[in-house]
Amino acid sequence: MNEILHILPDSIKHVVASIEGEVVERIEEIRIRINQPLEIVSGGRPIAPSSVNHRYMVTAEDGIQLMNKLSQYSLYAFEEEMRRGYITIKGGHRVGLAGKVITEKGQVKVIRDVSSFNIRIARQKIGISEPIAPILYNKKWLNTLIIGPPQAGKTTLLRDLARVASCGLSNKSINSSKVGIVDERSEIAGCIKGVPQHSLGPRVDVLDSCPKAEGIMMMIRSLSPEIIFVDEIGRTEDSAAILEALNAGVQMIMTAHGYDIENVLKRPSLRQLVEVDLFERYVVMDRSKGHHRIKRILDSNLNPINEIIKEQMLR
């Protein structure tokens, strides 16, 4: 939490630093809304921490201090990040922003008068993908779609799979591969000035803040990856780029929002990829009592694979 405490206004820092035990260990978000109670999300539950026996109310001064620290006292230097609606800080944590949106020719130019901040805590969970990695690998990585609702742990699992692909697992006969990551929202690698803040191994190239479709094509043309990782596919242009990558002989592991495979099939762009038998594995995830878990893994014919424990918790 040190990187988080460093950017918080002093008054909020003291409140957050006073939280102890399992609650602080499982903090996922710190939501700071001007003139509203401070909110901590821990283990999937919202908590309103107290200051001197009262719920802490966020002030306008808190917002100014936080914005100054996030932008290092230069909003102009962070205009591009603010246009996207978030700023990535040291440690790979991401701060979402909301406020008055300024547009130009129908496009978002910048967010002014920021009134809401959502600090999402990035916790790398090294090793969580290793039990299932052999199921997704057969002399090479198999094209895989990870499915789950928001905050089910899809990106956390994807990040660790990228690390395993880069490093290899000699004890499970998984060779090291050249890995490309197209990180449109800086969530997989958590780059600061292009440098990943997470441990991803020695053979990883990252295109940070790059749209997925364009990034996939850039990777193929210039970086010769053996496998590409992308988060939250779903647009028509994403599907076209994915098909191009596969035609170029590049394997892919990606995530998509959905509660089950049936939910994914309702989205035309994803249904197209399923119907052409693109995916060789489907990993279905959900969240139970604040824990991420893998519900099941399916093969290309959507049949369950029995090698996996029915429900594996990813704590």
C-alpha cells in the first residue's frame, strides 16, 4: 500500500493507514468523491471508514491535493491520461477519474473539475495460473478466451499467464515464448513511461495505452511475438485483428466480459470468433464471497475438461 499512501491527501492517508487486519489486505478500491463519505471496497464489500468516530467526508481540498499529487503538479503533462479517464501510478495501480468532460469535434479532449477518484489496487498474484497452465499448453500455447464478469480476476489471471509464457515452466514442460502484450488501458503490465510495473519475465514486449486492434497489427508487423495477450475484447475491429494474428501464426490469450459462454455468444463479434473454432480453450471465472475462482475450463467443442478441479479459488 506504500505507493497508494504516498499519493493520498494527508487526512485520507491517516484514515486508510488506520485500517488493519484482513480488511486492508483485501482492499481492491479506494473511492474518493468530493462531499461524499470516503469508501473502501475490500473483499467485494463497501466500507465507510471513520475518522474520530465519524464517517470521513471527502472535502474539495482533498480533491485538489490528490489531483496535484497524481499529476505531479502539472496537469498539462497528464492531459493525455486525463483524456482517457485514468492515470497509472507507480506499482501499476490505476486511478479512474470523473468530472466535467470537455469535448472537441465529438471526441473527449480532457476531464476538468475532477470530483470522483477510483483508486484500483493492482496486486500481482504470482503463480495463480500455474495449476491450469498445462491445460492451456500443448507444445505451444492454445488460443484461449478467459470469460468472467467485472472483478472476477480475469486480468490478474491473464497477467500471470503472460509471465508464465515469458519465463516458461520447466517442471511442467512449458517452454519460454516471445510474448507481446497490447495493454490498451495499462491494466495488464501497469506501465509507467513504457516500463512494466509488474513482474512479467524477460521476454515480454508491451504496447501501452494502445488500442487493441491497432496494437495487434503493430505487434505482428514489427515485434514477431509467438503469443499475444489482450484484455477485454469485444469490438468488431478487435475480431478482425485477432483473425489476422491467427492467420500469421500467432497464438492468442485474451479476456472478455461475460457470465458464461452463453452470454458471450450473444455478442455478434465474439460469436463470430467462436463459430470459426478460433478458441481451443475457454476459462470461465466468477466471484464468490469476495474470492476469484475458476468455475470450469472448456475445450474447443465447449465440453468441460476434467483435469481441472471443479472450482479453483484464486485468493
